[in-house]
Amino acid sequence: MANIIAAGAHGAHLAPIEPADLAGIERLLDLAFGADRLRRTAYRLRDGMDFSPEASCVAFDEHGTLVGSLQSWPASLIGEDGTATPLFLVGPIAVMPERRGLGIARAMLRRALAAIDDTGIPAVLIGDPGYYGPFGFTAEATGGWSLPGPFERHRLLARLEAPTLPAVGMLGPRR
């Protein structure tokens, strides 16, 4: 934990994802989302890609136990004219069940969005509009977007602080 960069909510410490136990992150994701999580459309958006370490992080408790993880992925929106707009797909965001509601997910999200903002690349995610709205996410720009699988249109969110995004396109991994 030599790379701790910030104290988070209720004793959790945020750190870069690189030194974290990736197998532990996978166990945390299974616990948070179920073993069937790999069949979700969001995973098709990440297919064949590695997460972006600079826009990802983990949270450890006061004993050094992994209690949270946030991964961001290079994605792109392919417009009708074939032009690829680079994006960051934020998520999954997972927190140990007994640590939920303490602000750990919000602290990780603020850290990831700050790193993403530094790149100038827009952020998108699939999630609850009520939760992500205060972070600048809305479905306003995504109504004409397609994904490689089923999704709830109102949950496909883009961050409005981003530059203008194409109105129509297919979201997928950035190649």
C-alpha cells in the first residue's frame, strides 16, 4: 500500500489499481454483481480490451483489505460516417456489501473522473441516472446510440462536461 494516494470515506484509502490483487478484484466483482455479470452488454463493450490504469482505482480499508474497485475502459462511438470518437467507459464500480453507503464508490468515481477530465476524452457509463446525475451524467446525448446487446436506454449515460458527441453511433471497444 505504498502507493496510497488519498484517504476516502470512513477510513478507506484510494490507490492506483496496478498494485492491487486483480484476482481479488474479480472476486469483489462477482460478489457485487453475481457470477453471470460477464454476460451483460457492458462486458461486450470491454471485449478484448485492458482497463485504463490511469482512470481506474481501488479502495482498501484500514487493514489493507480490498473493499472497492473502479475500472474505466477505452471505448469509442463509431458514427454513421465511420468516424470513431474516443470515450472512456466508466465501470464496473464495486464496493464490499458491508461497506456500501459510506461514500467509497463516490470517492472512487470522483478520482476516476478527475483523471478522465485530464485526458479531454468524454466519459460514458451504464448506470442509474439518479445516482450518476450529480456527477454530470445524463441520457440526453445517447438517445441515438446503439450497443452490442440489450440495454435500458435511460441507463446509457454520457457526461455533459464532455465535448459535443455524435447523436448517432455504435458504442464499442476502442481499437
